[in-house]
Amino acid sequence: MEPSAPLAIRVPAPRDVGATSTIIEIEDFNFSYGAKQALFDVNLKLDARRVTAFIGPSGCGKTTLLRCLNRMNDLIDGTVINGGRIRIHGVDINGPEVDAIELRKRVGMVFQKSNPFPKSIYENVIYGLRIQGVGSKSRLDEIVEKSLRGAALWDEVKDRLHESGVGLSGGQQQRLCIARAIAVQPEVILMDEPCSALDPIATAKVEELIHDLKKDYTIIIVTHSMQQAARVSDKTAFFYLGRLVEYDDTQTIFMNPANPQTEAYVSGRFG
Amino acid sequence: MSVPPPAKAPAFAIHRRRTRILGLSLDQCIQAFFGGHALTAVIVLTLITVFLFKEGIDFFGQNRENLRIYRQSGMEYVDVLRELERDHTSLTRYLYDIRLRALQHLTGPGGRSLPEANAALADLDALVERFGDAVVPIRGFVSDYGEVAVGIKTRFIENQDFAEAKRQYLAAGMVAEAEAITVAPIDFKAEVAAITGAFPEFEAGGRDLAREVASTVQQLPALPTPELQHRLERFQQLAREYAASIDGRLEQMRTWQWDRPVPATQAFTAFIFGRQWLTASFWQDWYGIVPLFVGSLMVSAIALSLAVPLGIGAAIYVNQFASRREQQLIKPTIEFISAIPSVVLGFFGIAVLGQALRALSQAEWLAWVPGFPFAERLNALTAGCLLALIAVPTIFTLAEDALNNVPRAFREASYALGASRLQTILRIIVPASLSGIISAVLLGLGRVIGETMVVLLCAGNRIAIPDFTQGLTAFVQPVHTMTGIIAQEMGEVVRGSIHYRALFVVGIVLFFVALLINFLAQKIVRRHRISIG
């Protein structure tokens, strides 16, 4: 790898500028953990089949917002939505008739630390289908291959599908988690710092994978690495202290930010 | 030019301090203090093991001697006849049972009066009487020659006592007193010949018995119901089998030899596979662990079958469902159970649970449960229910720990894939903590097997292998256990006697069972740690 100066931001490659459609609308969203408010009046429209990056210093609320998108925060005691709403395809996901389980089937998630189940690679990939009651062996085989190919892992593991998923390397584990997430064919994939525990080569592979996946999926990625945000995303949202500071095309955010705080952050002067 | 020695301590003081206690530095003292504690534990455990074996191992020699005298005194020979008589008695009991049922049927609602009913059963009574009379000659032999055999054994034991007294006098230097004791040696061959010499009588008696039994059951009286008739036919079959077995038994007596040596292994096998634990008997003492082992096993099986679902269920609830407040209430409550002294639990079992279970068993709507209704208040079920209470805290606490050790990330990943709470628990959390849960169950088993007070008070303490021919009914019969027998009998035995040593060997068996269980549990936990990573 060519050594680069730490602050040099590569200019994002020209993006596909086809027509975009909004899939997720976040309006005046407020969220707290108990008495501590984590998000203040966030307004954001996310495009379908694009990669959106959330950046910002630790504790700025980007992961919290991400976990609100598939209601993973429901699992934490004492969390409250105090104002605003999130719509996906126009449906309020916190509405009274929404089933969080159904929502999570449509909005998948990949976590910061790879967390394959202590099961075989095969069982890991089909877990989401097993719980939906899919039993047909031929269909499962087909989906395993498709998902692992989709996660660029097939060639590496096709001969040991029935060995434990925990035995893979860190990067392979993370791609296995991505395969597991896309096996249930969600529309949106949320990625919470998916590369923070990976070495540069594994990171490059996952980033390449993100490029390929956006053909079919809407991807929202939280990252601490500004280079990564610049490399993979089409749009970038910068958060600070629970507020959305700036949201624009990635190129604009990195080259010509409107807000001085954004500029300070992306150029590495704080954060 | 020489360097002058430093006049004062250097400012950079990094050399070792010289505090020493008994010639050891402070670090060494601390190390010795903790090392000593660890060493003490190891030494104590070793001493316990050595002591158990030292006290117990002589049992096998004594038991061999016990079996040898059993043979040489002719008791083994007479036992063939005793068994013949005993089998006859159990057949007679079967017959009485049929008569009782027939009488109950006849005098039932709208039936005949008692004299009429008795008259109707005259044929059956004749059969009972004739069958009963057939064994009288054999019973006479058992009584006469049994006494002879016991006489031989008694004299042998007296001789041993005399010899011991003589040895002690000699050891104390009291030669005159020692001389005064004369030990008349026993000529086993001649003595036993007095019993075996009567073989022609036994043979004739046995043949008569076989013939008489066979002819008695040739013609069966008619009974009022097909069910009773069927039972009588079953009796006929059993009686014929009995009659047919007599030849084999006579053959066994013919070929019996008083001086056939008892192999050393028999002292061991007679203990491990012995189906009788019979002590302080007028006849022969048997030390067979099977009834006690089976008792312990049954009580533990009942306890675990209750405690495993309760303990694991509670652990899953507390770990996965309960709010913080509920957790704060449930965990200490369950853990408190283990603080109840087991004697109090046993007392509760006698006073409350035994009564309650018996009353419950007599409820009409529970009549379908196998073994219900039962009459014994104290039985394997009562003890098992209480032992379950003792095992629940162990299983609960360890299973909860195991569930807690499942990384939170597994749970989140499962939810993120659209799994419900139940699916997450059953497919991810329980499998991931399975080895921890299994070792929790094993340690619960270890706790239950070793528990003494509750089984001593509540298991009914009947030393017999429960009758498994009736299926699950065996579980409401009284049993005795390995721990119970030690607690009950250790206080009464003569130190150094075979009975005393037999109890130690039971202790050794318990020790090994506990060792095995703990070993397995630890092995499983170790594997579990590796798999979770």
C-alpha cells in the first residue's frame, strides 16, 4: 500500500448520478437514554440504493440513530423517543401497529465486532431463514451460495461450509455476518463501524463489497474513519453532540463543507 | 589515585530493603502464607482419601472370610432348601391374593353374605390348603438343619473370640490365663457331613414336593370372573415352573462341596452386585450395595426431573425476561433456599409434604398417575421432591451464570435478523450456554447424591430394591440410600467389624461417584469456555 499523508483525503470517484428516490425520512427526531438526551431534532432523508455515511466524534449520536432505524434500541431498558418520527417507505416504524420483528427482517444490521453464532458457516447464513420456517434444503443451499457469493466469501469457504463460523479470520467473520444479513434479503443494511476491528486488507475487501452491495441494497454506515467515509459513501452526514450538523454529497462534505465545524472535523483538527 | 568511598547513602535509592521475618523476605512470607493454605487443602483431601481407603479396604478380606464361613458351616447348603421354601411361600401369597379378590367380588354390592361366599370358594380353599401342606416336610428340614448350620457358625465365631482373648493375654504377658483358654478346633468336614448326610431325605422330600405341587394344580376350581380365572391360570403356570425347578436345586445340593474355595474376587462382586443389605441377622449377613445404590439413584432421578426444569426455567426467566426489580427479588429468594438446613427440610417432609403427597395421591382425579394412590407417607417420591428443592439453587445459579456468559452480541445479532425473543432464547442463547447448563445439572446431581439428612428422614428407609415390575410404581416405594445407611448405622456398629468396614466401602463408592460427577462437570465447563472464545 502506498503510504499517504494522514490528512490527505482522496477525492471520491465520480458517482453514478442516476435518479435517486428517498427511502428513509427522519423528521425532528429526538431520542434519550433515560434522562440523557442523545439525539436532538434530527432531520434527514436517505436515498435508496446509495451508501450514506454517518460520521462524527464518539458520543455524537450516530450509532444511536443507526440503531433507531431497526429499533434495536428497544432492547435497551429506559430508552425513549421524545418527539419526531422515522418513516421507511412512508410508514412510521414506531407506529403502534408496527412489528419490530418484521421491521428487522427488512432492515438488517452488521455490527462493529463480528459476531457469528457458534454454529457452522452454513447455519450462520441460514439462521434468519430458519427462524422464518424455511425448510427446503435445495432452497437453503441456493441462498447460502448466493449470500456467500454476495458477501465475497464463497470461494474462501465453499469447502468448509459445515465448520464453525467462529474459526474464520476476523475479516471473514465480518463478511460472514454480512452474508447472514443479506440472506434474509432486507432492503436496508445498517453497518455499525464494520471495519473498525479489521486490518487494512480485510477492510479493503469489505469496502469493495459495500460498493457491490449498493446495487441492490440501501446501505447506511457508521464510521470513524474519514477516509473510509470518503471512499465508500455517496452522501455523508456529520453529527456533533447529538445534532445533525451537515448532510450533503460526500464530495461536498469533504471538499467544500458549509459548516466550519464540519470542516474542522474532516480535516482532522478535532474529534 | 583511589576513589574515596561514598560518605552517605546515594540519592538514587533503589536497592532491596532488608526487612526479614524468620529469615524470609516479605514477598516470600506472603507467598508462603497463601501457598500454605492451598497446600493444607490438598493435604486434607489426600488424608480423607487415604483414611477412607485404610478403613474400607479390609472389608474385602473380611467379606471373603464371611462368605467362606457361610459355605463351610453348611449355611449355603441349607439356603438352597430355604429358597425352596421361600419361593413356595411367595406362591402361597399369590394364591391368598386371588382368594381375597374372589371374596371381595362375591361379597360385593348386591352379592352374597360372607358364609355363602366362603362356601362358594370351598374348592379354592381345598387347593390352597393342599398346596400349603406340600411344603411342610421341607420346612421341617430347614428348621432342623438350619439350626445345625448356625451352631457350627456360632462355635466358629466363639473360637475366634477365644483365640483373640488368648492372643491378648499373651501379649499382656498373662500366660496362665492364656493357657486356661482352650480352643477346640472345628472339624468342618465332619460337622457339615451331619447335614449333607441327610441328602437322601432332602431328595425324597423335594421329589414329593414337586409331585404334590404338580398334581395339586392339575385341576383348577372355577372362579366367578374371567379375570380371576386368568390369575389362577397364571398361578398354575408359576407353580409348574416351580415344581420343574426342584430337580435343578437338588442337583445343586448333590454337587455342593463344603471346601470349595471362595475366590477373592467374589468378596468384591458380592458387594458390588449384591442385591441384599442384611445386617445383624440370625442367619447370614449380606453386604450388597445394589439396593442402596438403586435407592440413591431413584431419589436423585426424581429430584433432578423436578429441579432441572424448575432451575433452568427460572434461570432463563431471570436472565432473559425479568425486569431489574424482579431479578432483585427472585435471585436472592432462590439462593436463600440453599441456606435452609437440610434437617429442617427433612422435618418439613415428614410433617407436611409426605402427608400432602399421600392425600394428593388418593384424590380421584389423579388415579391415572402410575403408582397412585400409595400408602407409604415416606418414600422415594417424598424424598425426591425435597431433594429437588436442594438442587434448584445450585442449578439455577450456575445455569444463570452460563446464560449470562453468552455474549450480548449473539443476542443482538439474532434480534437484528428478525428473531423473536423465544427464537433467540431457544436457538441461540440456550445452545450457546448448553455446556454450562449441563455442568450446572451435573453439579446439582452431585449435591443431591451427597445429601443425607433429607433422605434419612424422608425416603422411608426400607432396604430393598423396589419392585420395578409394576413400572413407575417403584418410585412411590420406600427406599434406602447410600448416604442414609452410613448416617443411620455408623453410630451403632462395632469399630473394626465387617459391618463398620462395609459402611466405609459405601463411603468410598459415594466418594467416587461425586468425584466422577465433578470431573465431568469441570471437563464440560472447560470445553464450553473454549467454544465461547
